[in-house]
Amino acid sequence: MARPATHIWRLGKWARVAARHGALRGIRHDPNAPVPVKRLIRLFSIGTVKRRVPDYAGAFRAIGPAAIKLGQTLATRPDIVGEEAARNLLTLQDSLPPEPFEQIRATIETGFGQPLSALYAEFDPVPVGAASIAQVHRATTAQGRDVAVKVLRAGIREKFARDIDTYEWAAAHLEALGGEAARLRPRLTIANFKRWTARELDLRREAASASELAEAMVGAQGYRIPAIDWDRTNGRVLTLEWVDGVKIADIDALRAAGHDLPALARRLVLAFLKQAISSGFFHADMHQGNLFVQADGTIVAIDFGIMGRIDRRARQWLAEILYGLITGNYRRVAEIHFEAQYVPSHHSVDEFATALRAVGEPMRGKPVSELSVGQMLDGLFAITRDFDMQTQPHLLLLQKTMVMVEGIATSLDPAINMWDVSAPFVREWIRDELGPEAALAERIRTDTETLLRVPALIRRLEEQFPPRGGAPDPPPLPDVELVWERRSRERGPMIGYVLATAAGAALVWLSATLGYL
């Protein structure tokens, strides 16, 4: 881990960039922001010429690749940042000038120990896309297959590792402030983000994710995953089937090709539900640039660097929560939150059910065009604060992806009713997974497994833990020495450490309140 002085430099530099773009102004008006952070925002702003209208996209673009990823996430969260900020962030494209072709050639040839010509019969030196982490080229294999070749940028792993090191340091200081900052659990969230990023920066794991998702989606009509060329894939290079199709964002081209847009919207929603609820493994980067529509109407997904996973018990809770909201059974939705230990037991189930009703009733039976998704989610997040619900990092990707899917579905069919589309699928899944026959089969399987484990269970009786909630065990968190702890060991001026704490707290608080954490 870097020294505090290094974190001070990075965080101070980022904070100054954010201040110049007006991206810190909103923190002063956030009633949940810690008072010390609000006071120190003024320190960051000294001497900066601030834009009258915050330019989040400009700030994140100026900060670098990790911030670009953050900005793309926030563009899908108008419920957190507001409609105006979300529109601003939509201008932030994950595109950078491409690396020279010779660098790309060197990465490929070094990784495989072969000349480029031995791997590909043809290789277009001009990329079809250059993003913050990698760029993609079109090529043809010796067997005549058209493929897309994704190559990591040189040094990108090291850059992300450096930034995440500082995120961890800043998150530890923010969480130590207590109150709302502690409820957001920034340290745990950064630990999860670190794990997600490690997967995105290893293209073998992206290939494995694509392969696993393809198996999970077998039988899903009108949705598929490109095939992986494992012989030409390693940690820094991914080769997969080339996809010809229209980007799902190009509505005019889809209409011109004669596609049924409402049918596409329904297909996308059902594909997401099958992934999240049936399989517990879902494509968590389903933005418009990663979805294509082929001539026969099949939706093809690409870019599997960010994937979400939910265990079976959490999927059961999720399905029951969705179905309860669809049918207006708010009491059952509330009970599930208590069973999952998302809500502390000292609260009232009935009071929580009433709070859910206040949010859920305005949504039922209306198309998305007549609803403010931002207001609805604002209401849900207000409930989490009122009932002391801690942030559930394992569900953040799911929340983000749900917003993405809804946004794309609405662009295809503004009159779509998400609840009507979801209800039959969720109802059937609950019947199959939680109905009498499923319960009996599950009981037989569980009892058999339990009998086989009896000897080991007896030996470990004294080591049993209390029942778990809906969240998985948290990953190990790094040891971070707080600057005020360091003061007890060292003498000397503390102004640098004070500035570091201020910068770190403000930066991570900005991320937290905007939906990153």
C-alpha cells in the first residue's frame, strides 16, 4: 500500500479536478453528508474557477480510466444523481485514442509467443473501438472465421491497482466518521469493486464468464452469447466470434430493418430475469453499446468483464420481493427483508410494510412512461435510511443492471409495463422453486445431504455460527492505518494528514452518494 503522502497527492488532485467542474457543489446541500466533509469541500474549492453547471462527465474524463468507469455507472442512476446529472453523464463515452498498432502487435505476440500472422490470417490494424481498458480489432482466423480481438491497454492493470489502493485508504477514513458514512459500508463496497475489477482486467475470466452465461442461457429464444476462441485467448487477449447486427440503441435502424421493438423490449427483460433469478449469474454491463440485434431479431450480448452473481437463497428472496411488489403483498415483502436480515429486528414489520406500500402503490398498473423511476427509487433509498438498512454490496450490480435494462426497454417501447412483463416469469419460477413439489424434492435432497454430513456436524457442533442473513460473507478487508492513529506514533505537522482525510472523505462520499458505493 502506498504511503499517506501518495494518497494525499492523488486525492487532492482528483478533488481539485472535481471542484473545477462543479462536481463537489452538491455535497454541501446533501443533508446526509458528514459536517466535516461539507466544511472541507470549501477548502478544495479555494482558487478554482468552477462551472456554474456541474460537468460530471468532464471531471471523470479528466481524472482517468477508473473514473470513466464510475461515470458510466452513474449515467444509469438518475435516481441518485438526478435527471440533469444523468443526462450530462450520458455524454461520457468510454472511448480513448487507440494505442499504436505496434503496441497491440507486441502484446499479442508476447502473450502467445508466436507472430501475429501465425494466429490470424488477417488482422485490421485500425480498431473498431478503443475504450479505457482495452481496444477491439476485427480479424480472420486461419480457418476463415471472422472474429473480434480484444486487447488490454499496456499498463492498465497497474493503473487500476494504484487507484484502488487509494480508494481503500479513502474508504477507511470515510467509514471511520461513523453515521451515514458507516451505513454505506464503503470499505466493503471497495473490496467488492476490487474483486470485480480484477475480473475485468483478466480476459481469460471474461471468456469464462461468457462461456458460463452461454450455458445458462441455452434454450432462451432470441438471446445468445458469441462463441469464444480459446486457442487465441489469454489474460491480455480475448478472441471471440464476430457479431454482425444493429446496435440496440439505434432505434431508427431497427425500425428500418423491420424489427418488432416492443417484442425486443420484452425479450430483453425476460433474458435479464432468466439470468438473475433462474441462474443467479447475470451480465452486469448491459448498456446499449453492448447489445446488438441480428437480422432474425436475436439479441446478442458482448463484453462480459462485469458479471453479477446471486446465491440461491437470495434469488428466492428477490423473486418473492418482486412478486410481492407486483401483486401488492407488501406484508410478505417486508417479512422477507427481516428474514434476510436486511432490516434490523428492532424495527416493526408492519411499519416497514406500510412504508413499502407508500412507494409501491403508485407504480402498479402503469406504464414506465407515466412513472418517475427516479422518484420511486428515491423513496426506496429513503426507506433504507429510515429503517437502518445497511448497503448490500452484493446487490449493487443487480440494482445497476435493473436500471440499465429498464432504460433500454423503455427506449424500445415507451409504453412497456415492466411489472406485467415480469409477473408471469416470476410467478412460474416461484411455483417451480417454492411450490409443494419443489419443496418436497428439496427436502429429500437436503435431508440426504444432512445425513451424510452427520459425523462432521457432530464434531463441529461447538463451532456453529448464528443463522446468516441474505448477504454473503464479506471479503477480507485490508488493514489501513488512519491518519489520527498515525499521529499517536509520530510527531510533526499534521496539516498534510488533515488534507488527506478531507480529500479522501469527500471523494468517497461523492462516490457513495452518486451510487458508486
